Amino acid sequence: IHVVAVGDNLVQQCVYQSAQAHSNDGTSYNFDYCYDNIKPLINGDLNIINQETLICGDGFEVSGSNFNFNSPVELGDAVVGMGFNVITMCNNHLLDKGESGLNGCLNYWDQKMQQYPDILACGVYRDYVDMQQHIRTKEFNGKTVAFLSYTENTNGYSLPDNSELEIVYTSQEDIIQQQIAAAKEIADVVVVTCHWGVEDTYNVTDGVKALAQKIIDWGGDVIIGTHPHVVQNAAWLTGVNGNTTFIVYSLGNFINAQSSRDNVIGAILNVYFDKTTQPDGSVSIAIRDPKLHCVISQYEAGYKNIRV
């Protein structure tokens, strides 16, 4: 399985305004200009994106400022149109529009999954039973890949006490360990995405390193980090059982309208999963040939014509 993963699809106000400026009528949104140059690199069997901003659908104002993100529905069409078929929602902006906004976003992606059965949106659970019993998986070429997603925070917002929705935070290590164990029972490969760390720094915190080691010890096969908005280190790490795991602590941004030159540089991860069945029937999975490709968000004066 060829896997491609990108970082934060950070659709700030200037990004969707650029899409609006390139629409036919100037009122709808056409994201083709924003993403056309990058489409040839989204060429995996499984293409993973961290959808940093909510897409709440009807009844919610489009917005793109700090702690208040909601992107136009045309963005979802663009994400699917680029070839992304694994969309993780689990990040610090989940509750920017409250519980109702998160429900709207779940409903939006549910509709997309009905429209396009090949895609998987993951990272938030409808209720406790969903979280406990329904690990999100995708199958390709006789192999099953499980996806687990965790976030360090939700910008200080929290779900109401009576909410049925479930978000798993990186601090809930008992749940993370349980989910990895459950995923190992049903999948050949377990991919863990973590939205963690400190923004705008290349330094990986001790807390992130400690949790990464625990995820590896529990059986995670690949860890994909996001949130710092800059590219951080990638490495091979070994678990207590001798299992080898590849981690990239942060892929940085995919698209954005940030001002720092460090923020406009992101990375695309390419990696392969090989499954081998031995004559005795035992199965092994090898993680092969990881590479990071540089991507740049480019814009002109006044944050015009933003594109990757």
C-alpha cells in the first residue's frame, strides 16, 4: 500500500477569499487554483489529510480567524477531488462552532462518505459505544489499515456535559492504549495521527516524545503528527517488543495564509506498507521507504492568489 499524508489544511480567511476571487461569479468558491499544482503528488492508494478547519454546512457562517474556523462546503469537494480518501478531523479547532458545529461537520462528512464510498472521515465519535466498538478502517489490496486520531486540546472549548459526542485527547492514555489494542486485532497496520506539540517551533517537547514512545510500545505502526505549523523531525523508533515504527512529529502546513516563512513550508509524507505471508501462514508488515517532499504555500502582496 502506498500511503501519502499531508499536514494542516489550514483554510484561513485569506485562503477562502482567494478561492472566492477565482470563482466564476465572485461569490462562490473555486479552490482549483489553490491546489492544482499539488494534485500530481496526491497519488497514493491511501491519501491522508488533516482537515484543520470545520466544514459545518448549511446554517453556519463561513469564517477563518483564530479559534473560529468554518470553511465553505466547496472545500470538501476540493479535498475529495484532489484524491484524499482519509480525512482526519481530530484537531484543536473541533469545537470552534460548538457542539452544533461539530455535529454539522460530522453530518457533512457522513453525506460525503455516502456520495463517495471510497473516502473515510475519522477522528470524532458519535457516542461512547461508537468510540469503544467502531475502529475506523480502510481496506486495500487485501490489507486492512486502521486509523486512530487524537488531539492535545480544543482551544479551551469543551463539549457540554450532556453531549453524546466523543473526542479523544492525548491525555486519555488508557483509551488510546485500548483503541490501539482493538485496532491490532482487526487490522494489518495501525496508523495513529496526533495533533500535538507547541506551535511555531522545531523543538519536539518531552511530553510528545514520551507519548510517541508509549504509542509505539502499545503497537502503533506509523505516527503522523500535526499542529505545530512547521515541519518537525522524522525518525525510526523501536518499541518494547522490538517493533519498528516510523514517526514524523509534524508535517507542518498543507495550505495556509500565515506570515512566517517557516509556516509556509510544509511536507508530504510518502511511505509504503508491505504485507508478507510466510509458508507457515504467519503474516508480517514492513514499513518501507519513507520520504518527505517539501511543499510551499505561496501568495502575493495582501495574501492574494494563495496556492500550494
